[in-house]
Amino acid sequence: MKFFNLHTHLSSKLADVLELVNQYPQEFDGSISCYSIGIHPWYIVDDRIDADLEIIENKLKDKKCLAVGECGLDKRIEIPMALQQIVFEKQLALAEKYRKPVVIHCVAAFQEVFAMKKKMNISVPMIIHGFSKNKETAEQLIANGFYISFGKYLLRNPELELVFKSIPKERLFLETDTIEEGIAAVYELAAKYRNIELDEMTAIINANFDAVFKH
């Protein structure tokens, strides 16, 4: 493995890339060799929650399933926050049961995520994917024990450079999510921003992969 892609919705099948491909319970593709699976807050269907959770629990027993997610909380959608919290909490419980990291979608709900982590005493690694916020939010995440993954917004928003440079190297991941650019482009910019060689950036992420996904 040269590059690890923490979160993508499309498998590139490149030989030098290990991709954590996002899967949904009702759209599962058994041919994908490395995946996460979860109920995204956008796609919560009230009368299907138990069935989706049953599928997720079954897949968490699969060695190819490395994480729960993406799952989380989003205050900018119409699905009630109370329902989102119930579904997120159930998935966190599964992550704890099967000792799997969690890939988190969080929009304007960081304090709620912090509170849930504390309330449930979550001990598995929790990774905020697609980070786009300010340094203060990043510092709160680090203080609360989260990992932070950068991708689309790192490429699109130059103002994120200072935030990215402030993250401790042992808490970083990189991803593509839904962008057309490959993971190599994200790694190259990440290395440039931190003023290190690409090989060093690769070594940092690989070490974090080992710490989080092989713990």
C-alpha cells in the first residue's frame, strides 16, 4: 500500500491504493475488498432502521469491513435530530461491540457528537471525515480524542492550509469522498502544506492506519 484513502464512494481499483469504500446497507456490493458500512443521516428511513442495523451488524463480522460509517449527525437536513441521534447511537454501540472505528459525517453538530461520545464512553477510534471547519473546531476535536480526515475541502479551499498544518500528525487521515481527483493529488497537496516529502506524508498516514485499523 502506498496510499490509504480513508473515505470514498467509488473504488478506483488502483494497485497502490487501499480504499475504504463507503457502503450502504441496502446497496451492498460484495465484490468490494475493503469497506465501511453505515446509515448516513441523509438516508435514514424510519421503518427500515432495524433492518439496516441488522445488515450492518452482519457485515461487521466480515474481515473486509474495517469500520462503521459513514454515520453521524446533520443539522441542515429535515430528518429530526432526535431520530438522527437514536440511529447514530445504535451504530456507535455496534462499533463498540465489534471494536470497529467509526467514520463520521458531522454538519453543525460537533457538540452533540462530543456529548454522545462522552455519554456512551466510546473507546474505539472516531474519525471526522471531510473536515472543512476552522482551527478552533479542529482543536476541540483533537482535545476530545478524534481523528480528522481531509480531502475535497483541502483541495478547494486554500484557507484550510493553516488548519491542516495545525493538526498533530498522529491524528490525520486523507480521503477523496466524491471528488474526481485521485487520492495522490490529496497527498501531494498535504505534503506541500506541511513542507515535507510525499514519502513522509505517506508514512504518516500509513502509521495512523496501523494504529486505528489494526489496533
